[in-house]
Amino acid sequence: MKKKALAILLTAVTVVSMMGCGSSSPATTEEAPATTQEASAANEEAPADTTEDEAEPESIGSSVEGELSITIWDEGQRPGLQEIVDDWSAQSGVKATIQVVDWNNYWTLLEAGATGGELPDVFWMHSNVAQKYMENDQLLDLTDKIAASDKIDMANYYEGIVKLYQSNGKQYAVPKDIDTIALWYNKTIFDEMGVPYPDDTWTWADFAENAKKLTNDEHWGYAIAPGNNQEGYYNTIYSYGGYVISDDKKTSGMDDPKTIEAVKLFTDMIAEGSCPDLATVSETAPNELLQADKVAMSINGSWMLAGYRDNEYTSQNCDVAVLPYTNSPDDRVSIYNGLGWAAAANTKNPDAAWSLIEYLGSKEAQIKQAELGVTMSAYIGTSDAWVNSVPAFDLNGHMKMLDAKLVFRPYSRDTTTWEDMMIEKLQDAWTGEKPVDEVCKDIAAEMNADLAEE
């Protein structure tokens, strides 16, 4: 197959929508529109990755013989991961240092590094861009190394994440984590308003009705932005029986009647006043509103744990429940995703890079990742330890979603192209400027044209 040019520069809107896995700062909004990201470029739950006195990074990092460079985008995960990396260094004798580059700069600098031939030895991969990097020979082929490993068996990881990092029969990354989506809620607001906490009997209709009851002059029942796809309407679309993209990646499902109905659930809530309008969530991200005691509910990914743990208000006032369902518990859905540990194809330390990735993907390291509360782990059966990592929350709300219907985060070769467009067009539905069905049909038509170009 003729290789297509590597063109992965991401717009601000894409940046916000892609975070999906592995971000944990409250000020950073992984799902809000571009304007929200600009307003809260700090981080999705904690302070920004850089301080005011610290210059923005100019490089994604590079490979230096004898010492491993590792680059990630989530400051909240760095302490725990560095502890695990240090365990490996103690065994291997190789120094390895983690650099954090904020989400926005990560993809811009990674592309620049790939174009210029300077990438870190080991770094995170994401579903939205993995295909391009694999097809353009930017990632180290791990296939034979995995086959010879006594620590890595791809059958031990969630199938969707494994397949995500495969191209032409080769494996280019080892799964790092898995995320699930759950309903975070403010117990204090629920108590004040006399509304019972959400539980596994809630339907999406119950969710909308209770959001009304939880809304007054001080706070809204729920908050969502057009970029809240994995942490919002994607889950509802599949729960309602709709879909975003066909299994063969050739057709949009955004014009499916069930998809339209699911999106309308949220636009109706905005119109009724139980959700803040677009102007509000463009200024303050939905997760920030939860932290500021301004919303009673927020749908979030498990990667948000570190930010909510480290925020004084949420750690004392919030908790977690499973997502609602539509008609029966069988249609309770969690969109899931998973990052991959990848190495640069031109790393100067291929053996050490593989040794580290092998260790990070091992059962031992995956259990420790969960125990430290870094994130849920991709190695099946190791995330149980994550439940007890932060006593302030009942994380069973996220763990139980592993037993729900798991749908892998919709993607194609050029996900960012149609996802950017979708987020932008949905703003007209959020504001009521255009009917939801018209917006969704417009999205489907343009998305089909984009998919035809892939």
C-alpha cells in the first residue's frame, strides 16, 4: 500500500476532543470546544503542566544513546509512572526520565519530531493518530520482540486496545491502560436538593429528570460541551442503539434516528436550563464546574481520578456511579479507549526501549500502576487494585462499567478530520441555532465524504 504523507497537526478543537485517556488535571478540558480549551489551558483537573515561570517545551524529546527518554502528556500520572520506571532502572541499570508535554503541544511537537527524525525513545500513542504513525514507519515494530517475551502475551489485554496498535499484521505498541466512563456526582448538592444518589436503576430519562430537580439559581444538574464525546454523547448514542461509525470504518452513523435521539437528550436539557449553555461551558469546562460546586453531575473518564483526588472540593463532596441505561441494563454502555506504550523506529536504544515497554506492560507493573492510582490497567484482571487506590471515592462505579457493554472509542485512519468537524457543527445544535436532526445529517454527509477519502 502506498504510504500517505504524515500530516497529523491537530487543531485546538481536536486537541480537546482527543484526550480520551490519560489526562487528569481539572483545568484541562479534554472534551470542551476549542474556546473552552483556550480558556482553561491549564489542565483537566489540576494545575497546568507548566508554571508561569516555565517556558513552553520546544521539543518532544530525542533519543540519546545509553539513556532513555520517555514523553507523556499527563502530569498527574508522572509520579506513579516514574516510580515504576525507577523499578525498571534499578533492574536494568539504565537511567530513564519522564518528560511531560501538555496535551496541546504533545501532538504538534510529536509531528515535528517525526518529520525531523527526532523522537523520544518511548512515548504514548492514542487511537486518533496511531494508524498514521504506524503506516509511516515512525514506530518500532514490536512483533518479534513480543513473540519472544515471557512477560507479554497480547491475549492478556483488552482486544480493542491490542488491535488498535496493529497495522499490516504487526504490533507497534503494548497496551498501557483502559478507561471506562462513569457518572461523577456532587453528594452535597444531591443532599441539599433532596434527590437520592444515582444508582444502577437509573435510565437516561431518569438522568434528565433528576438533572431538572438538581437545577436552581446556584447550580445546574449537569454540564456538557460539544467536545464531550467519549465522556458524554458517544455513550448515550450506543446505549440508544445508534452508532458513530460503522464497523468497517466506511459509513457515518450520525444520521441514524437513534443517534439523533441520543444527541437530542442533551440539547433538550440545555434548552430546558438543566445544563449550562455553550457560552458557559466555553468559558469554564464541565469538569471545572463540578469542582467549583456549579453542577451536580459530570460524566467523566477514569483518567480524571488524579485530578478529582487532588482537588479539595471534589475529594470531599463527590462520588461515582455507573452510567444510566436506556431500556434495560443490557444497553448500559461505556465507550472505552486505551493508550499504548510505543518506541521510536529510529531510537538509538532499541533494546532498552523494548525492555522498558516490556516491563511497563508486565503484570507486575500493571498491578502497581493500578495500586498507585495512576489509572486502570490494560492487563485484564489487574484493575481491581485501582478501586482501593483512592479511599475518598467509590471507584466501583468505573469498575462496574467494565461489565457493561464496552464499545471501543470510534476511530478511523483520519479520526481527527471528521471529529473536528463534528464538534464544530454540534455547536449549532447546542445553541439551538439549527435543529438537531439537521445538524446530525450534515455531520453524516461530511463525515461520509471524509471517510471516502481515507
